[in-house]
Amino acid sequence: MKLGGIDNSQINAMVAQLKAAAARMESAVPIAASGVGGINGEATAPAKLDFADALKASLDQVNTVQTTSQELGKKFALGDDKVSLSDVMISMQKANISFQTTVQVRNKLVSAYHDIMNMQI
């Protein structure tokens, strides 16, 4: 049966995918991190996320992407047959996008810092 151009089986398939994704997310969360079900029924504190660690991991990932892009460019320039021009260009664009994203995050952090410093107490 069709409802407004969408087949009922497609809707059921989408609902099944959403339920499967929700079940995977629930099973991936450890009991201690969920804040319930500690020892003797006591609630445990959720795991802390460290901003410095997240920022360092992000910067390391950007560095890795840029290094990979440079290596592919060198291999292509040296005439390696396994590296195509499209691979080099795509990796360079990924490196550029990740770097530009990092710069924008840095700009937002600096702006937030200035806003906080300019607040009157």
C-alpha cells in the first residue's frame, strides 16, 4: 500500500533500522557510565570527558590527514603508478577542510575567551 509516494515496506524497514541503531547504542554504553546500577544499587558518576584530551585528539587527527596528503603528493610527483591524481586531490581537499575547520574552532574559542574576559563582575 502506498501512502503519499512512500511504500509501507520502506517505512517499516526504516523503523527497523532505527530500532537496531538504538539497540546498538544502548548496548555500547557501559553500566557504570550510564549512572545507574552501581554496587548495591548505588548510582555511579558518569565518566568525565576531558576537553584537553578531545582537543589533542582532534589536532592529532588533522595532523595525520595532512601528513597522509603530503605523502600521497610526494608519491605522485615521483611517478608512483599506484597513486592517482584524483586520490591526491581528494586527500589534499580533506586536509584543507580539516585544517579550515580547526582554524574556525580556534577562532570561536578565542572569541569566547574574549567575551568571558570582557564580562563585568
